[in-house]
Amino acid sequence: MSAQVKILVNGEWKTASVEPQTTLLELLRETWGLTGAKRGCDEGDCGACTVLLDGQPVNACLVLAVRVNGRKVTTIEGLGDEENPHPLQTAFVQHGALQCGYCGPGMILSAKALLDVNPSPTEAEIRQALSGNLCRCTGYSKIIEAVRSASQGLKKNR
């Protein structure tokens, strides 16, 4: 038995009919074509599917779509674009923090959630905020540099 959901996705209300077992990740990717959140482990361990739910990072593979009805979801597609990237996206590119790109959207959204509540995080706080996101390519130091750089840029613009 399907259910109707209405979700504010990247600033736009979207509706869909979903089965009870449909995850938010499936809804975003398969129904709405928002493929920035990646399917990784399907167990909530890798963070490749991270999106912001009411401003908080969540593993979209573990969240049922029916539980998101009436709430706000931000995906990497809603953060910025090529012509007007978010400062975090710019910093990740400038610092070489993206290699294969698989973990990038989740890392950037987790970092955004951190910087939204703590614009001057320590390295330990950055590491903690990103601890739910795995990267097999970069070794993390460039990712941490990118988050630190973005935080400094965002402070100047406040």
C-alpha cells in the first residue's frame, strides 16, 4: 500500500507516491533524478548517501521516505551549481579534496551542517563532523584543509 509524501527538496515542494519500504535515497535518485547522493554500503556506514534533513546530516539509505513527509531535504544539487558554487564546493576543488567524487557530496553536506552551527571549528571538530563519511582516495588531509579554508571564507562574508 503506497503513501503520498510531500517533501521540500532543495527549496521546492515535491510529491510522490512511495511504498512503505522506499528509502529517501531511492526516492531522491530513482523518482526525482537527484543522483548526487550515492548508494554505497546501504548500511549507513560509508556516508556516500548523506543529505541534510532539516539541516542535519543523515544517511538517506537508512531513512524511510514516509518519515520525511512535510520536512526539508537538501542534497548536493541544492547547495550550488557550476555558475554559483557554495564556498565549500569551491574549497574542495581548490584544495584537491575530491578525487573520484563518490564521497564528495556527503562530505560537503556534512561539512555544511557543521559550519552552519560552528563557523570556526577546530580540526578535531571537523574530523568529528566528517567521521560518518568514508573516503578511499584522499587520505582526509585535503578534505580537512578544504573545510578549514571554507570556514575562513564564510567568516569573512558574514
